[in-house]
Amino acid sequence: MADSVSTFPQRTPSRECCKCGHIAVENRGSQARFLCVQCGHTKNADDNASVVILKRAVDCGLLPVEALHCLANKAGIAVGHFLTSCQ
């Protein structure tokens, strides 16, 4: 497991747009708000970073899509809506 964690891309989730993937310091106008300077996507900064991290975990194979669905169902969240809201 340690090898998987070391290969997980950990940098810049707070500055990366979960919709278009653009990374810029300017995307964070404030501590609480995220506004992408490229596509105009706006979201709570913590929510945006959470989606970026979840997508990275799925892309790296650290979080199987099935596990994401299971966790989301327990929390009462529709995964399809959750991921497509930032695509």
C-alpha cells in the first residue's frame, strides 16, 4: 500500500478545477471560494478539492469505482451526479 500512496498525485488539488482540470494559483481568489480562470467554474473550494482528490484516487486505481458507489450510497449521494457535476 505504501507504494500506491507514494504514486498518488498529491499536488495542487486546491488550485485544480474539477471541471476542466486547469491548475492556477489565481483559481483561488479566497480561502472559501474556487473560481476557475479558464472555464469560469465556481464551487466551494473544499468541495472542488474533494472532487479532484476523489477523481485522482479513482484514476490511480486506489479507489475502485465500485467502492466509490458504495460509499456514496451510504452517504445518500448519487455518484453519477457527483462526478458529472464537475466534468
